Amino acid sequence: PGIVDEPRGLAAYSANLGWRDVPLRDLLSHRLGAPVALGHDVRTGGLAEGRIGAGRGADRFLFVALGTGIAGAIGMAGRVESGAHGFAGEIGHIVVRPGGTPCPCGQAGCLERYASAAAVGEAWARACGDPDADAAGCARAVTSGDPNAVRIWQGAIDALADGLLTALTLLDPRTLIVGGGLAEAGETLFTPLREAVERRVTFQKLPSIVPAALGDTAGCLGAGLLAWDLLTTTDRTEVTT
Ligand SMILES: [Zn+2]
């Protein structure tokens, strides 16, 4: 995962770009002559979903993106929590199957090894012997009743519900927003997921579990919101120079 130290404006780590502790906010700000807001992609997308998307108006929400990996954003009181070191919301690395599948993070049995779009796609590709088969294909096979697809899909949902139970026990969100590639399966995902979470809660209050609404534009919209927020905390004359 990429790591952004939001309080210090650092692009702390990016494996893809080869960056470590790049003071991106200040570099850009000097170049542009304007204040710059810097955010982590999933937390920024979560901010947009919480404020103007699927969670609009929710004072406490959890945004979970099921893509290549699984990442999350913890929304509270109009902002997204980044944590002391920029790691808050890494729900994909909650261990749901102790001693299970090794994860690049160094642990074994992490949620994203079971319930990311990539994990479902890989399991489905193995099951049907087609290396190009993906999670969307698995979802289609579920709706037509393929027993292997149903088994893989339900395994992913059970792992996801286990991870989400931990998250909502800690965070008590009002709204749980689920996005990313796997969420594009719509009710094929959401109907059994709601049931699986509901089966697991005991004293916890069930949040409303809703699909993300903003798609690929969430990150850009969230970056706009961060900039907008900056205007309310920055001298406007400084912004217009
Ligand atoms: Zn992990």
C-alpha cells in the first residue's frame, strides 16, 4: 500500500513510484504558489463517499474498497481519520484466517487474501482453469448457479463479514460503504453480505450497508473536498496569489 503522512504532507512510501518521505505537499505548494492538500487515495475517496456520495450526511461511516487489495477509510465528524502514522483504515490486513494464506504485508490470513477482487478472481481462475477468468466472471457464474463459483463467492463473503465484524465492533459506524471492483456485482454481493454480517453481530448495532456511489471519480472529488476544506482554514489572499 501507498502511505501518506497527511499531517506532515509527506508521500511516505510508494512502491510503484519508488518514493520514500517525499515532501510532496510543500514541493507542489512552492511550485504552484498556492496551498496544496495531500491525501491518501482510498481515504480521499472515502471522504467523498461519506460527504457527497453513498454516505452523504452520515456522521460516522466506514468506507471499504474491494479491489486489487482491500483498503478502508474511517469517517468521523466530516473528516477521515489517518492515524498517527498514516496507517488507519487498513482493514485488508485484519487477520481473519489465522495461519492462512501468506500476505505480502508479512502476516498470514489477511482479509484481502480472501475477499479482494483479485483474490476472488484468482480462486475462480484456478477453479475453471482459465487464467483470464476474473471476479466479475465469478459473480456472473454465481447468478447462473455454478457450484464452484458459489463456493468461492460465499468463502469471500464469509471472510469479508468476519473482517467487517471486527471493524464495526471497534468503530460502530452508522453507514458502511462498500466500493471497488467486487462491489460492481451489486446485489449478488450485497444481499448475502448483509445476511452474513447480520448473522455475526450480537450486541453491535448493524450499520446500513450500501454500495459506493461515486465510482472512479471518488478520489478526485475527495481531493477537491480537501482543497475546499483548506480554503476555510487558509487566508484566502494567500490562495489567490
Ligand atoms: Zn496483510
